[in-house]
Amino acid sequence: MSNTIFLTKEWLVKLQEELENLKSVKRVEIAAKLKEAISFWDLSENSEYEDARNEQAQVELRISDLEDQLKNVEIIKETSDKSEKVTMWSIVEVQNTETKEIETFKIVGSTESDILAETPMISNESPVWNALLWKKKWDKVKIKSKSDSFEYKILSIK
């Protein structure tokens, strides 16, 4: 992975804690499960062994992913300054010009995105972010997806 990952300091700490937990706790737990499953002898028909091996593969993949992300981190400070333009960490209230539905997004780094959060957090790599970047209050932006396109009017930027 060679792309820069933008994170807040708080999110960096969460990722580092997760990595440490996976290495020092989960690996030990899985090793114990494997040891127990191996004691059942016939590994060809041993579902406990297969489950532990699958869990081990998932944990190792996550460890590798986290290590790659942490090699390419750039810490971005969240500011409380009210911005006139949409930037990273902005909270943007927009209105769909056709449906008149109002939505609020927070722009975050790709690893922090969470569309189900109370204020949905969208990735700085998303089409919505690309359309909103550097726009001002009352600007209109067109967003195209594979199946649809729509237009937002920016109501506020925090």
C-alpha cells in the first residue's frame, strides 16, 4: 500500500491498540485453539482445527493490513475553526436539489469512514468528497455514481 492514510491522532491510537491486541492477545488465543484442536489427532476431519486456521488467517491478514496502514499515516489535526470551504474533517450539511432531503456528512480519512454513524463519516476518497472539496456554502455540486447522479446544495460547513 503506497497511498497516504489520513488519520486523527485519536484514530491512530485506536489502530495501534487494535494491532497490539491482535499480536499479543489474539495470536496467543488462536495458538491455544490450534494446540487443542491438534490434540484431537485426525486433522483431515477436524472442524475445530479448520476453524482455528481460518481465524488465524483472518487475524494475520488484519495485522498485515494494519501494519501497512500505519507505515503510510499522516496525522491531520481537527480544527474547531469554522471554514468557508469544505476540507478534511469538515461537517457539511447538504440538501438534495431534487428531493429536498437534507443530509449531514463529516469528511474523514478512508480508514475512519462510517456511513452508519450518527453523523455519517464519509471517506476523503469518495465521489461525494471529491465533489464537495473546496466548495463554499450555497454552492451546488453534481455527484455521479455508477447508477445515478444527483445534485447537492451546500447549506452549512462546520
